[in-house]
Amino acid sequence: MMKKTIKFSLITVLVILVVAEVFFRMYYREELKDQASPLIFQPDSTIAYRHIPSSEGFLSKPGIAKRHVKINTHGLYNTEVRQEKEPGTTRIAVVGASFATGIYMDGEKNYSVQLQDLFNKTATKVEVINFSMDGLGRGLANLKILESDMLAYQPDLILFEMSFPLSIGAMERDVYKDYLITYTNDSTRTIAKGMVDELEDMEMFKFFYNCSYIYRAFCRAEINDFWKSHRATLMRVYRDKIARGNEMEEHYMSTATTMELLKTAQDLAQQHGAKLIHVSYYLEKNNLSDYFNQHGVHSLFLNLKFEPKNISHPDSHINESGHAMIANALFDSLTRNNFFLEP
């Protein structure tokens, strides 16, 4: 009788576990799915970090389907392009953070690609090149890309994603043992690498995490409730495949300093035959238009309003339809206002 009771209890527990596992896999598949971070970054003394030329990897996050990410031979998230510009070609350079890169989106065609597609349907020979680099506090660093990288490609028009005032972040990125690590200095780099090394020895944890969505759900609850604890931090590292040496902070320059830097960059671009335009996607930033005009800084306010359907929920980045909105608005504005011919 005792053996039958024990056997019945074990079978009951097993059935409950199977049902629970099926439940989590069906109804929480997106939130608990395998994640991946593209291992495409290396440190850089000028702009904190940049893409590794010819690198590739995969991105997978809740709200973003697993997708292949490939960097071209020049270190750009762009199709292959020659540095030398062909005669008769108009080049548009795009630079910004995560919205502009389009790496972190659900879909394949970011707005640079879609803008190129729109120009391909016209008689105008236009090349759109994406120099963007995603990350927190990339405003000043991405402005430096103008001088360090972009001007060598002889752009005619530079679209600089709105970051006003310019943001400053000390975050750096590197790749370590199939993890993306982020840090601000040597000591926090050591911390990030140490967490990866510690995970290497946690075989039982990784086994259960890889096999069971029930266990992933418990890990997710612990990460949310005890996110500062060391155990929860390691769980987050393994879940995200990102080891953060410390929490990133974003700071901003003064408006006066920002304006001076923008005007200096604008003058530098003009010396090389290019026009720099500060671009804002959002309707709520339209109140800056007069301020920019007063200081002689070229700007373009698209006045877009993104709906929930344009966001890769639960992630906060815009999806392919959101990028289409930007591409269409840019195409309409650039062709209607003839930005290519304005001084």
C-alpha cells in the first residue's frame, strides 16, 4: 500500500511538473525564451567602442525575434560600401544610437535600409550609409564619429539623431567568453569578466535553466525581486548574455556647450562639402525648432507619434513598422525641401 501511495504521489508530481512546463512554454514563451547578444563590439579610445569589422552574431530578446546581425568590412552595420564615392552619387550618412542602428528591433529593415529602398525607386542616385552606434549616453561619442569615420566617405548630407543636450556615457563594450561585457573602467571590467568566469563553474544552474521554463520563471522572479543580490545578478548575466561591470549612468552637457559643439561639427562638415542636420523623430521636441534656428543649427523635426504597434513590446525599441515611419518621413522631408541643394 505504501509503495502504491509513493508511486501515485511521484506520478502526480511528475504530471504537475509537465503541465506547468507546458504552460510556461505556451503562455510565457516570449518572456522566457533563449536570449542572445550580438558579439560585435570592441573598445575604442575615441568613441568608447565600435563594431568589429566583418563580425556577426545573433540577437534575441523578449519582443524581438532571433535575428542575424552582420557588420561589414568597414565596421558598419550596413551593406558593403566603398569608401570612395562614385561621381554623380549623393551620399546620406546616418548617425545615432539604438533607434538609428536598428540592431535592436523586431524586423530586418531599419530606416536607413528603407530610406535607401525609397531612393532606389527614383531617378536620383543616392547612397544611404549607417554609421550609428547604439548604447546609453552615446550623444557626444556619436558626434565624434563625424570626424573619426564619416567624413572619409565624402557624405553630402549627415543626419544626426537628436540628442539634446548631448548625452555623455562612459560605458565601454567588449566580448569575453561568448558574453558581451559592459564597463566604465578597468576595475568594473574585471568585475564583469569575473561574473562570466563564475558562471562557467555553475553547471547545475545552467543545466536547469537550459532545460526548464519553470526554472526560468523562478529565476525571472528572483531577478525582479532581488535584482541587487549577487545570485540574481548572475542569473541576469546568463539570461541576457551580458555581463555589466556596473549600472550605466547617462549625463548631459549644458545646452550652451552642446550648441557650440554642434556648430563646430556643422562647420567641419561644411568644410568637407557636407550639410549636417540635427534630426528629431518626436512631436514633443518640436518646441526646440526656434531655438535651433536662432543659433544657426540646421534641424529637421519629423513630429512622429509612435503607437504601441510600432514598438517591439516588451522591449522599448521601435520595430520595423516604426522604422518605416521614420524612413517615409525623412524621404518626404528631404525630397520636398530639397536639402541636397541648400547651403
